[in-house]
Amino acid sequence: MTINWAQCHTRPVLMIPGPTELPYPVIQALNQPPAIQYDRTFDEEVLEPTTLALREVFQTRGEVILLPGSGRTALEAGALSVIEPGDRVLVIGAGQFGILMREIMNRVGADATEFPVEWGARLDLDRLQKAAERLRPKAITLVHNETSTGTTYPAAEVGQIARAVGALFLLDTVSSVAGLDVRTDEWGVDLNMTGSQKCLAAPLGLALVAVSPRAWEAMERRARKAQSYVYDLLRWKEWWMPVSRGGKVPDGAPRRQPVSIPTHLTAAMRVAVRLILEEGLPHRFRRHEVAAGALRRGVAAMGLDMFPDTSLLSNTVSCIRTPRGIEPAAVVALMRERYGILIGTGLDRIRTTTLRIGTMGITASPLYVLPTLGALELALRDLGAKCEPGAGVAAAQAAFADAS
Ligand SMILES: Cc1ncc(COP(=O)(O)O)c(C=O)c1O
């Protein structure tokens, strides 16, 4: 009889690159009766402390806006708020989420030019600089951590190029913020856009955008109002932000939410942010670095190669080539159905050749990485691949031991 080890579990462990596992106190924060989103106590006791604490996570002195939605909501809200139809935008496209940004820019009517980067390959900064000087765009966009290829791009350098040509710098940090060091102000990021369900380790359902003073100015200088009522970030300034923070609402006066904010999700985010700050950002980033490094050591010991250029390897998403003759979808199905651990296949053009594993939030730890490697070894063996039992786990364990 083949034993189905997953049968006794009610859900797979999420080792996909988001949504990710939630810390128990975050799950508990969801278990509350409904609150009234426009009630002053929700504003003062939950929403305000959460957005102020998020500034530390984003490493910004500017405003962090919470919206109902996901990463894509943040990207679209940011884009439609600063870009007017016909504005030139240089979109760095190094994977599936670069393509997403191009699509969003096209939808908001931008005159978008793609700066294509081969999937998994380095970004040529000199060529980018020349392209930016030629185009003189209103904005340059970058996906900091390309979740589709498991790569991290040099956001600080791209920020410098944007600044040198007077462009706004729009950064997708959906799979990096709170897992990788993201320095919003230091890097000159004008819109830092992310979602709640990845390294922040909060439930899916909130979009987050950190807005720089330059981005507010761009919104205020628009010839015409943004087409969207709900997602026009400028309304946050007018309805929500106090005068002392550069907004339009007299300090102490009641404020209005430009869109009703989900109270449960905000309560969970509040706890998620508290946990992040209690851990401390340097510790958190180091934890992701060590956990991803251990995962990679394990994968290498199993004889598998990483997909991207080795100088770009992400510490939150690992993109791994499957052995010849083994279908990634079959590995994913077997790991989920038989061993109770969910990982992902690659996306789009690398869907049939790669696997993706997240190390995000609490899953960046031996508690999650070692069983994942163990299940991967078992699944590959079940599918007929040659791998020494325990080699991957042993190598990862050694990496964890070396780091402690
Ligand atoms: C880098 C990146 N950008 C954007 C998105 C889209 O975010 P969401 O699925 O939260 O809308 C994702 C989702 O995986 C992502 O990884």
C-alpha cells in the first residue's frame, strides 16, 4: 500500500512564493467580531498605529497607504495616480511581473517603453542609463525581486539612474519588503508598492503603497484628475492625511477613509508589523538570507541547478531547474498530495522546466526549509530521479549550523 502522508493534514504547508504561512498571533488577530471601519477608535487604535509602524518596515519617513486589494492593486493605484495618458514610462521587464507592470502602464494610457532583460539574467545598468537619457521618461519602473525567476535586481542603482534623469522611481516590492532590505527613502523610491501576503506574513487582502513627496507633487501637478475614484492616491492626501504630515485634514479633526478599510485585515497587519519590528529588520533580513542559502545548498547537494544568474539569487524565492525528464507540475502535485507541502512551478516560459520555493516570513527557517527539502527528495525519487536520500537535508542542516 502506498501511504499518503498528507491525508492526515487538513491543509498543505505553504512553501509557494506567497501567500505564505502566518504567525499564530496574526491568525488570532483575525478572530474578532466586526468593527466599524469609520469609527474613531478603529482609526486611532488600529489603523493609525499600523500605518505609522509600517513606515519603519518600509524605511521611509513618508506616508504608507493601506488599501483593500493585493499587490496588483498597489501597482495599479500607484500607476494611475502619477501617470497621465501619454506620459513616457520606462518599464524594466525581467520576468512575468515586469510584464504585469507593462500591462498596467498600458491600461493607464502611458506611452510605455520596455527595457527588456533576459529572464534570470543581469540588468545592464549602463545600457539602462543610456535608454533613460534617450527617453527622458516621467517614470522608471522596476520589480525589485522578480518572483517569476527568483532574482533580486539592484534597486538602489536604478533609483540613482531615475533621479539623474528626473524620473519618478516606481518599485514593485511585492516579494521583497520585510524579507529583503528595502530602503525606500535612501534609494529614492517614489512609489514603493507591495501586498500583504508575502514577507510581511499577513493575510492576503491589503495593498500597501509608500508615497514620496515627489510622487505627491506629481499627483498634484496633473492636468486632469486620475480616472479612478477609489484608487486615486491623491484622495488620501485630501481626505486622510493630517496637515502636519503634508495632508489636507486639520490635525485632530476626524478623517474620512477614501475607501472602506477592511478592519480584520488591518488588525492582523498590525500584529504582523509588531512581530516584524520586535524581531528587528537586520535579524529578519539575515534570517531570510541564511534560510534561502541553506535551501540552495540543499538543492545543490541534490544535484539540481538554480535558474538565475548566481549574482542575482533571491533570498525570498528560489527558482530551481528540474532534472531532465521530470515535469515540475508532477513534482508539485506529488509533494502536495503525498507529503503535504505546496511549492510552485515556474511561470510562463519556464513553467515546464523550473520549480519555485518561497522562504518568506516565518517559512525562512529550518522548521520549514528542512521538511521541504526532505519532501522534495522523496517526490523526486518517487518520480524516478536519482538522488541520494537525505543529501539535500544534510547539506541544508550544515548550512544552518554554519550560520549559527
Ligand atoms: C513581484 C510581484 N509583483 C506583483 C505580484 C502580483 O501581486 P498580487 O498577486 O498580490 O496581486 C506578485 C505576485 O506574486 C509578485 O510576486
